[in-house]
Amino acid sequence: MTRLIHTLAALAVLGLAAGCTSAHRDDAADVDTTQAGYAASPFWIDPDSPAARQARLWEKQGRDKDAELIKRIADQPVALWPAGELDPAPMVREAASAAGREGKTAVFVAYNIPHRDCGQHSAGGAADANAYRDWIGKFADALGEADALVVLEPDAIAHVVDGCTPGQYHAEREQLLGEAITRLKQQPNTKVYLDAGNADWIRDSQKLVEPLKRAGIEQADGFALNVSNFQTDEVTTEYGGRLAEALGGKHFVVDTSRNGNGPLPGVWCNPPGRALGTPPTTATGRPVVDAYLWIKRPGESDGTCEGGPAAGRWWPEYALELARNAKG
């Protein structure tokens, strides 16, 4: 893998404000973060991820125990988030090509919708609708015929439902999401999952149904849940099952990157004491759940809260805590 992904990833705005509220659960997932007990993951592992680079650095410094712990992140497939302010094509093309050479599926997040995150930690997004169309077109073109999975626009629908995104932008947003699904699905081997928030954000999943339909969920492969949040597998799959039924049997994927200890009451941004969750796999044991994925990049900050750096910045101390607290 060349240094191109390294350089672009360092510039990307990766952190999210997904799940503005969280509820405490005592049934935190008891998961083994090794691949033991799981089918081999079909997803591509970036050999030059921040976690991989951190492991190599700590090995050179003689911090062998910390290096081994951080490999719990480095040795797993984690989604790539191309930066909205840059042309996404170089990062997407290189990762998709690398994954193809290994016979793996690359996982991406498209996160550049106008009026993104309604002015919070990950505010920004494309300047207008046409800029977004251009960006998503370049993203799709770069995928080519590679096997890819794209999680589309974390928070976008949930922020419509909770009113955080002003009403005058709702119709345009839903139209743009539908167009993005259509464009991405023109790539023959790309799967698209439209984000639907998390179980503690829009607690009544029925409120998501019509907005998801207006945004083109019927043309997508399914929806995504728990991106950048901490709700347990049990809570999320129960919630997702109800939403799937209301959507006519649509499948979904779950972000399990940091949910090993469940949520911390009242703290969604860099909560302490959290742990890595179920490793990425398609062997979910639930027909309606297509995959458990590490969509949020473990160890990258949610924002300047709880002592963290800016959203999306690599935070090795937090990454080490997630790895240390993981089961197994």
C-alpha cells in the first residue's frame, strides 16, 4: 500500500456526532475481539492505517505490550472516510484496487452531505447540491468494478427526523440521498447501506420509515445502524429488526467498533471506559443482519470533548483504552 491513503486519511474529517443521546445498558456485549469464533472476514484490512502505524512505532520504541494491544485494531478491517473537501477518487480508487488484489471487499463511508452534522463537531459537507452530486459521482467512478460496501451519510436521516437539520433542507437532502444511492448502485459490485442513526437516538423507529423511503432506501441494499455510537449488539439488532420489518424486510449492517462495553449514560462523545466490539464479519447469525462492521475508526476522536483532539484525529491513548478493555 502506498503512502497516498496515509496522506489523504490524515487530512480527512472522520469524526461523527452520531447518536446525540445514549442510554446505559447492563447487557454489554461479551465479545472476543480476535477472529476466533468468527468466520474469516471478507473485508479488506488497510496495512497503513493509523493503528498499524502506531503499532510499528511502539514496537520500535520497545512498547511491545502496547503494540500488541493496538494490533487488536490494526489487524481488523476498518472503513475509510474520504474527506469531503478533497477529491475522493484517489483514496477510493487505491483502496478498492488494493482490496481487489486480495480478493476482499473495501468498506467506505460517504460523508459529505450539505449542512452536515447541523453545525456540531463534524460540521461541514458539500457547498451545495451540485457540489455534492459532483463529489459522489467521483466517488462512484473510483469504485469501478471492485467489490465495495458504502455506508451512506451517517446522521443525515436522523437529523431530519429529530429536527436538528432545518426544515428547508429536508426535501433537498432526501433527493440527494436518493440520487447518491442510484449513482453508487450503477457500479456493478457496490453495496449501499443508508444510515439510520442508532437505537437511543430516534427511539421510535417508525419515525424513520417514511424519511428513509423518501430518500430511496428501496434502491439501497439496506440501512446502517449505530455508526460511531455504543449501543450493544443485542439492543441494535432488536431495534433494527423492527425497522427492517417496517421497511418490507430490508437488511442492515451494524457498527460494532466501540460497543463492547455498551454506552456510558449521558456521554456520546469520547466516553471513557469503552471497548472494542464484535470483529467485522458477515457471519452474524441473523439473516436480516448482513454484517457487523467497524465503521467508526476506533481510536479516532469524536470531537474536542473528554480531553479529545478535533473530530477524526487519531488519539492513541483512547485507542489503547478501547483495545485494553476489549474481551478476549
